[in-house]
Amino acid sequence: MDDGWPVRRAAERFQVSHTTAARWAARYRTLGVAGMSDRSSRPHRQPRRTAAAVEEHVLRLRREHRIGPLRL
């Protein structure tokens, strides 16, 4: 790494896998200190997400008929 530490030794020092340490090192080289901040694990998009209109319809049916997901 930049300070002369091998990636495997840094991984042991921070108690993370070699893969994680290598990923952190690459992010640091690319983005500097800003790359070390926590990042969200939330997906950028959800291609299989239920359409908003369908979701609203299901919720309305559940409220109106007071039934759970199994009976719906």
C-alpha cells in the first residue's frame, strides 16, 4: 500500500479480509481520503420493484377489507 504495508498485513491489522483491504486501497488511490467514508449498501435501482399503482391498489384492498396478505 502507499505507506509500504502489504495489503495482506493491513487486512490482518484491521481484521478484514484481503479482498476488503484491497478494495479499500483501490478506493483510497482513486478518491483519496474522501473514498474512505462509509457508503450506502442500498441498490442504485430496483428493476423488479412492484409498480407504485399496483402497490397502492393492494394497500387499499387490505385497508378496505381488513384482510392480510394470505387472504388477499
